Amino acid sequence: MTAVRRSSWLTPLRRALGGNGSVLVLVEGSAGLGKTRALHGLSGLPEAAEARRTLWRCGAAQEPPETGGGPALLLVDDAHRATPQEREWLREVLERPWEGLAAVVAYRPEELGTAGLPLGAPAVSYPPGLAVFRHRLRAWGVDRVRRAASEVLGEQATHEAVTRLHACSGGVPQVVADLLGALTAGTGSRCTAADIDAAGVPVRLAELVLSRTDALTAADRPVVWAAAVLGEPAGRDELLSVAGMDGARGRAALLEALAGAALSEVSQGRYGFSVPLAATAVRERVPGPVREELHGRAARVLARRRPVPWAEVARHRGAAGRRKSWLKAVEKAALAAVEAVHHQEAIGLLERTLAVPEVPARYRARLAPLLARSAVIGLRSDQTVEVLTQAVRDPGLPVDVKGQLRLDLGLMLANQVGDLAAGMRELEAAVEELGEVRPALTSRAMVALAMPEWPTGTLAGHREWLRRAAGLARAGDSEVARAAVAANHASLAVACGDPQARELVAALPVDGPPAGCREHAARGLCNAADAALWRGSYRWGEELMSAGLDLAARIGASYTEQTAQGTRLLLDWWAGRWDGLGERCERFVADTADMPVVAADAHLVRGMLAFVQGDWTQAVHWLTALGAPAPECTRMPLAAATAGTLIRLALVRDDPPAAAEQARAAWAAVAEKGIWAWAAELAPWAVEAVARAGDAAAARRMTAEFVRGLAGQDAPSARAAVAWSRAALEEREGRRPEAAGSYRQAAAAYRELSRPYAWALTTEGAARCSLLDGAEHSGAPDEAARGGADGTAGEDGGRAHAVASLRRCVEQYTELGAVYDAARARTLLRSHQPPEVRRPGRPAFDDRLSPREREVAELAARGLMNREIAVVLHLSPRTVEQHVARALRKTGALSRRDLLRTAP
């Protein structure tokens, strides 16, 4: 018999239950794979409803059930525990089956008395008319484990946690369930790989493997202990060497361990535990002195492999108490991991090592810099921050080593943790401690202080730090130091619109021989891409981002790769690629939750999406809560764009004073920094807010300052924002013809930039100003507006053009999914387009939502209150309340939130 797919034997099983033929299915699966659950599932088959159903567990001291003719479903569990009498009874049933018998026998193959024979020797004499199948249950793959984790933990489990859960459980369903059960009581908002490790060994698994080990003779147990100490499947010779057994004696012990299911042949010729976590349960019960001896032998055995797995050698030497050789192996393992660009492996190993207080100062001075460099390139770890913070306080470390550690600690605090003030302090202290003793590292610290994106410092100050860093790098012989300066020089040039920016970016050492050169080149490319996108050079920015991502992935620069992925979310927002963008932002935030600086891009994009979808409460949460970094710890362009969205939110909620207050604060921050291209996503809303608050003179000064700040610079998005800002000011001052022209100028620029949402907003503004100006001059909103959309057409032509433009805006908003904007534009369109000719009386929509009810329902489902919907749609709150009530009645929705799911 061979294993077959379940669907292959379900059909004959159902046929037998219908009284046609007889069938036997042997369900084979190791402990925990779900045999009992499978049997219970079969008892629920529709064909079994009229059959005689029997569920019989072997070894439970039950009397065998009566047999007889007619459809019968016989479910036998734990056949490996059957007594001689039970086996004899089963033999009789299966050797003399009747029409309608559907028998399913489940067992653990590793616990059979005779391998491969569920009912023992001799084999059962199955009659020719009995269809016999074997179904082997398999362990779950990682996707099935992920579904199980989602069912229990929701979205709490990170990708790394699911991977670790699958690895340590071996995909055995019962072990997965037991671990998830333990995790539900101990995890907070997120479940990480560390939480999986901390859950320990489930009791059910521990008792099973310990009972199987204890069933062996004392002479045979060392082979199981050796497998537990190794912690991974091993070949026979290595396993027996670790156990300290000779060939003949060891072979006999291994055979006994396999026969007793204490060990398994995990893959051909390699022996260990099918559930890796079982090794932990056994290892913890090995007597201490014996365990140390086993670890010592394991270290010697593994040191003979080529290449040497130094991380495992280090683990065994440490567990054997060999302190000096342990530290040497740790250093070799860390260097090997860095060489292979496996920085996260190096981080984990070095964190665990440096957390041991007994590590001598001379080894700390060698290992801590390795940890710091890997942590800056890799991803953040709170334990790394703690270890490095303690290290720089160690009086036994040389001053230059302290300075080196401060440099990397400062970079981590600023770039990954988001504690900018602490990061800047560490970097400035590093400059003092490193001085001229380590010029290459001093230059690197200065380069970090030259980063203009941080809200601290001015553009002039950043340039001075970069000038000093370049001088040190030129005077030294470090190619890596020169690469660091080149990376920051290029990204600063792009941010400032320097004409030499493209040349500087093209000169980055992407093929530099030292690995450090490529790391800085990748960082420079990704930072330049970010700067280019904020200026509106989208095509070039996307090219730089692709190149930077490719290089970062090749060299294992995880942090740089993650920052570029965040930048990609911003590009997709600007380009109108919104399909699935919200979900991608949420996944990115979950994956980078402990690095608020990296997650900031996703917070901004998710918040802007929530705003345009009309879910203003969620917009505030994504922009200001849920782990979003505070403005003083946010990169300047992001902080300005975030402020722009919050100002717009205050404006639509009719709170001009709050909007103006935020506008002035954000504008002052940009002005102090001096990089005016970063005001592109802030300026139109800030100018409108200040003007609506009654200070038109201040709004005019802001607009003029914006224009002066961009003089001579290549900043396409900021240029478009200048026209938009002028339009907003002109509209607030009642100069609607001029405003319409400025809006059209901005719309043309955004069309050229391929920014559909900004195009729609500015096109709507032009149409609105044209229509309202025409209505004022004609005396009624439905009369011809004066002046065409191009400024030359007559009243009728201009009005028609504006209405047509407004229709295109509605279409664009709808295509993007901007629910709030579409509703607002439709309301404006409805008030100016000619009424449709229809029969007298109200249209009959029966139980379907009318167009207005659907608009109201969409906004209500997004979380807007009635008064907010009234502002958007120019209705009274009472009218909105009536529309919501009718929508709830027609759809049968139980709540406002449920309207999105139930609206026909």
C-alpha cells in the first residue's frame, strides 16, 4: 500500500457507507499530527448520518462493539495500543467484511510492535473485495502554521515569529496548538520570535519524549542525550562520537532509540528529533556533569567539519565551561556571519555573549565594535542598545574603542530607535573621544551629524559638519571614510537641488572593493532616492531606489533596505497606486514596529489614505498615535507632510485656529532648516489655514518666502505647490479668476508629474473658482459662468468646461478610492450642472440606496460623524441623520461601520 491523497479514498468510503462495497483506510501519523481529529471529522460525513457509527479507542478497556450487516462506519483510534484480544477482533472484522462496512484505523507508526504492520504479525489476510488505502498525515508547512497563528493571535504574530513557530514545532499541529495556547496568555500587542522561544516546551511534548527516553536502558540513553545536546539531526558517526560510544555498542543503542521512537530518522542517514523543541526537554534533564562532557565532545566533532560552523562550536564550548575557547569561537562566528552579510546572526550571537558579565574587558573591546557595526547595518534590537549603552560606560575600555561604540550607538538611537536627542549627544561625544586618533571614524561621526533630514540643526550647520568630515577623509587613507562622505554629499546635494547632484550620485562607489564602501553606496543611493522623490524627480528617484534596494539586498544591509521600502510606499501614494496600499502600509508598520523612524513613511501614507477615505478618526491615529514618531524625532520632509495632512483635517472640521497654529509651527521648522523643497506637501494647506484664520498678510508673506527659498532650484513638486499656494490665497481673498488660473497652472504641473490625486484637487479648485465666480456675476448658480477654463471662452463655454473638469475629478477620485473627495466634488457638481429631465415625483428606489444615501452611507461607514458628513456634502445634520437611518433600514446593517459590507 502507498500513501494516497485523501480525496482518492473519500469516494470509496462514501460509496461503502451507501451500502456499495467495503473499504478500509489506514490513517498513519506520528504523535500530535491529528489522527483523532481526522476520525471525528469523518464521523460528520453526510453519508454517515444513516449508518451505524462506532468510535473505538484501543487499549481503553472497552468491550469490542457488535458487528453486523448494513452500512457501518467503524472508526478505530490508537491501533498501536491494541491488546491481543482487540487485534484479534479487528482481524476477524477486516478478514470478513460485509457490504456497507467503512473502517478507518488510525495509529502511530513509530509505536507499532512490528514495523509497518498495524495489527502485528502475521499480516492481515485482506479479502479481494475489500478496498484498502493508507493515508499518511503530514506535518504542517509554514503557510498552514501562519493561518493557525492568525486564528489565535490575529495580526499580532510577526513573520519571524511564524517562521520560528514552524521551525521549533516541526509543523506538528498539536505542538503548534500548545505553543499558541501558551502565547495567548503571555504576549502583548505583538508576538515575536523571542516570545516563541520564551514559551518553553509544552507539557504534552515534554512528557512524551521523556517517557520514551526513560523507557530505554541506562546504557542506551546517551545516544538520545547526544542528539538533544547537538540540537539538530546528525549522521550516525557524529552522533555516536558525541555520545562517547564505540561503533558496535553505539549502533545497538541507536537501533533501540529508533525502535522506541525516542529518536527518528529525520532525513536519510540523519538522526534526531522530528520536533526540534523535544531536544530542549531532553537536554534539560541530562545530569549537569554529563551534559558538559557531551557539549565538549560536540564542540570537537563540529570543529572537524568544513566549513566549521563556528556559531555552534561557540555554543557547545560555552556550555562545556571552556570560557577562553568559547570567546575565540564567538569572534570567529561573528566575523564569518559579517563576511557572509548575515548581520542579524552576528547581532544575536554577540548580544548573548556580551550580556554575560564575566566576559573580560579585552574581549569586550574586540566584540562590542563587531556588534555595533552589524547593528547599524542590520535591524534594531533593544538588547543591542542596552549592551552598547553599558559598554560605553565601562572604564576598562580604551577611549578610542568607546568613541567607536558611541558612533554606532548614536546612529542606532537616531536612525532606528528614534531618540534623536540622545543620538546626537552620542555622536558629538564620539567626535570628541575619537578626535585625531581615529580620523576615519571621527569623519563618520561628523558625516552623521551632517544629515539634514533631522529636525535639529540648520542647513549651514550640516554643510559645515560635512566640510570637516571631508577634510579628515581626504587626509586619511580610509576608502570607507571617503565613501561615507560621498554618500552624504550626494544625498545633501539632491535635497538642496544642487546642479552637481546627479554627478555626485553617479560617482558613488557601488563596486568599491571594501564592503564598507558598498554599504555607504547603498545608503547614499537610497537616501538620494528619498531626497529626489521629495523634490518631485519621481522617475530618477525610482531608478535610484531600485539600484539602492538591489545593492542593499546583495550586501545584507537590512536597515537601508527597509528605509527604501518605506520610501516606495510614498512613491506609490504620489503616483496614485493605491490598490492594496493601505494593507502594505499596515504590514510594514507591523514588521518595523520597534523602529518608529523606519515605520514613519508607512504611518504617513496610511494616515493620508484614511483621510481621503473619510475615516478621519483613523487618520489622526495613524498620524499621531499607534507608534508614529513625534515631530521632534521625525525626518523633516515627513514632519512637514504630516503637518500638512493634520492642517487639512482641522480645516475640513472647520477649526481654522487649530489649523493656523499647526501651520505656523510647521512653517517655522522648515524655515529654520532652510530646505524649502520640503514644504511642498505643507505649503498649500498652511497658506490656506493662516488666510482662513484671518491673517491674509501672513499668508502672503509665507507664499513669498516659499518662492524666494526655491530660487534657482530644481524642485518640480515644490514649484507646483507654489502655484497651488497662490491659488489658495487668491481664493480666500475673493480673487477667483486669478485663483482659477493659478489652480490650472498647478494642475498642469501635477499632470506633468503624474500625480493624479494632486491633479484632481487642483483641477477641482480651478473649476470651483470658475463656477462660483460665474454664479456671483450672473446672479444664480445655474446660469452661465463667466470666462472659459482657458480664460478665453465665453460664459457658456467656460461654465461647461468647468463642469466637465469637475466630472473628471469625480471620476479620478472614485478610481483612486478617495471617498471623501468624491463626495465633496459630486456635491459641488450637483449644484452647478443642469438638472436632469425626469418625470414628476420622487424617483422610486424601493429598497435600494439612492445616490445621496449611498454617499452618506460610505462616509458614515468610514467613521465620520453626522455633523462632519453635513460639512462635506453641504447638508443639514438633520438631513444626514435621516439618510443614515434609511440606509441602515434598507441594508439591514447592525451599525454604521457595517454599512460598507452590507450596502447593495
